[in-house]
Amino acid sequence: MPGAAADGGAVGGTPVRGLPVPGSPAVGGAAGGVPVRGLPADGAAAGGAPAPGPRTDGAAVGGTPLRGLPADGAAAGGAPAPGVPTDGSAVGGTPLRGLLADGGAPGGTPAPGKPATARLADVDALRGFALFGILMVNIPFFASGYTLFDVADPARTAWHDHLATNVVQFLFESKFYLLFSFLFGYSFTLQLNSAAARGVSFRPRFLRRLGGLLLIGVANAVLLFYGDILVTYAFLGLLLFLVRGISPRRALWVAGIITGAITLAFLALAVLVVLIDEASATATPAERLTMLADGHAATEAMRGGLGSVLGERVSSLPTAFPLIFFLQGPLAFSAFLVGLAAGKHRVLDHTAAADPDAYRRKLRLVQLIGFPVGLAGTFWYAAAGPEDFFAPALHLVTAPCLTAAYVATLLRFFRTARGARLAETLARPGRMALTNYLSQSVLCGLVFTGVGLGLIGRMPYAAVIAVAVGIFAVQVVWSAWWMRRFRIGPVEWLLRALTHLERPALRG
């Protein structure tokens, strides 16, 4: 596609310009996904839910958690039902909560109306933070039909539109996507340990869980958002299961090789374009007119009724899914492997640290390295034009550094009085991340498509960003209301039912 550029990072995604990136957050170090620039971050979760453990030892894993799948919960009241694996396992005696909170680890999910433990609050807060970042990257694909085609919306050419676009690229794009991928790999080790400790079979339940995730992902892609990542995660989860016995060192090597190969491929492409025919990589006037026409047609279709909206969703899948699966898939899997290695070493369990002061120093080191390196790379990427093919390769390496710095900063801030209040606020939507990931698409659809207000293409980009903030605020409030009354979110309840082939308790 003309102007394709990578938007990723070392454990982070490189979106190819013009394609929806399933879940923009990239948090990682050794490996990662490359969302194609312009691709909507498949957010939270991809239902994404941060992995167990209150802190991210960025130094050990390159630092940045990624988007992941919902994890298997425990029985009501925190006690696992006999033979039912939970999301977390007892690490150092303290069960950890897994991905996409669908109940939590034994003892990990507080009864309705009761606050979570400090450790779970940190994990849930990071998950909530990732949900917000994912929404900021995904919402432009709901607000304009031109975004998918990597062409500027003619209705958004004012200086404040360009400013808002640059802010999102600078602070959000590719900074949150792979957070959940990393955490998926991390939580996978906790589920394995939990099943082994209780002497139950892990395979059938995990495979049913992946099947349930696949069904939910297909429904999401067809009905709500063509940038779905859950389908890709379901297939990658199967591959992760097959290599579950890999050593941490080898997992990191494989992850590094995958990421390095993708980075070199982008660099090679950039060199070839410069040496052979740079003009051929830029859209011709005729191609640009075609993209503008496609963007206009998509916008008008999304302003129509339910049938028109669904038709546009389905027609976009042949463009979006192959790039998500074949480009981002390998990079997301490399992030899975980094999470797997980190989980086997209990990197996110600060209580397992022999020297707590050393752990805090590592967080500071992540900040000292991550901010300057990440900000430099993302500044070049945001400032570069579509003809600069070197910027995506640099962003692939540096974006995860900035994400790691975000996470390290939050983990340190959560230990303060003000930070504890922020953590509590973010933890509310984070405890039901899969539900909130899907509900973001529902709410965006109601605001921008003809099924609801039909505001697609009719709002300046700055106003679109304000809508994203408003949607997340609604999710914070409704999540707090829901979790005071129920143990898990409604979609988490459905996934658990599909996993265990039984009707799980919704109330504690």
C-alpha cells in the first residue's frame, strides 16, 4: 500500500499506515508487534488485560507489558472450583490475577463491594491505563472512513486537527498495543503453574478458552470493529501452548530474532526505496483520488443504517485482517514469548525480589533510559512524512522504551497517596477489561455511525479525542457500579462459561 510505514517498537507494534492496528499499546523490550501505521489499536484486549503482578520490571524484559487475552478466573469468593484452573497461580504464596480479568486468581478477586488488594489494584490499574490508550488510538477509525485508507480526511485540515493527530501519534500510537501481548504470555505461565499445583488438566480448558476467544473475536470483527485482535490471539495462543516448555533464555532469543528480522525488513525496504525508485513508493495523483473516493464511500456507508454499517465492517475485513494476522501476528507472538520468559522468572512479582531497593532502582533506570530514547524515536516518527521509510524502523525499536517508561512511572506513582487514588480509579475498568474493550466499540459506534448519532466525519479531530476521554470516563463510572454488585464483567462471565462448560457464579 502506498506510504506503508511501521509504527511499532521492539516489543511493540508497527502499524502499517492505513491499516487498523489491533491494540496499539506496546510495552516491551526484547520483542514485539509492529502495528502498521494507521491501524487501529485493537485495544484492550484485544480485550487486553495486564498480567498478574503489580509491577513491571522493565529492566529485565525490556520493560513493557502488552495486550493480551482474558484470563481464566477462579470460583466465587476466590476459591477455585475443584478441577477448574484459574488465571493466576500462587507465586511466592500470593495468587496473581491473570489476563483479562474474568474472575481472577484464587483469592485474587475480591467480593463485590470490597476493594482489591494493593497488588491486584496495581495490575488492574495498569490494565485500565492500557484501555484508555487503546481507545485513543482506535477511535479515529470510527470517526472517519478515510483513516483505513491512510489518507487525510478533507474535513480535518485545520491546524488543531493536525495538532491532535500528532499528539496521538506522539503519546499513544504503538505505546499500548503490545502491553497485553506481553501480559498474555506472563499470565499463561501462571495458569500453567496453577493447574500443575492442583493436579488438574490444563489442556482441555485452555483450548476451550481459545475457542471461546475466537468466537468472541469473530463476532467483534463482524459486528463492531474490523481491527479485532482476539481472533489473532486465539491462534497465537495455540502456538504458545505448543512451545510452553521452552526455556526463558531460548524464548527471549526467539523473540529477539523475530523482532530483529522485522526491523531489518523495514530497513531493507527503506534502503531499496531510496536506491531504486523513491517516487514509486509515493501515491500518484490517480491513486490518491482513488483513496479519497474509497474514504468518502466508507464514511457514507457508516452514516447509514445497521445493514449499511455491517456491510462496511465486513467489506473492510479482507484489507485489515491479513495485515493484522501476518504482520502483527509474528510480532505479537514474540511479545508472548517475552512474557512467558518473564513469568517463569516471576519478574512482575515484586514480593519475590530479594532486594526491594534494587527493584525500585530498576524502575528508575527504565525511566532514565525509556523516556529519552522513546521520546526521540516517537518524535521522529510523528514528524516524518509518509515518504520517510526509515522512521517506522526507528519507531519499531524506540516505542517500547517509552511504554516501559510509562509503566515504570505509574508503578512508582501508585506507591504515593495521590497515586493510590489514581490506581483505584484506573483499576475499576481494568477489572473487567474484555467487557470494556468491546464496549468501547459499541459506544464509538453509537456516537459515530448511523445506528446512533451519525457523527462520523462531522467532528474536528480534537473533539474526537474529547469524545474518547468522555467514553473512558463513562467506563470508569459504570465499571465501579458493576463491580460493586458482581464478581466479574458480563463478557468475562461468558468466556468463563465457555471455558468450563458450566454456568459460573456472577455474584460473590
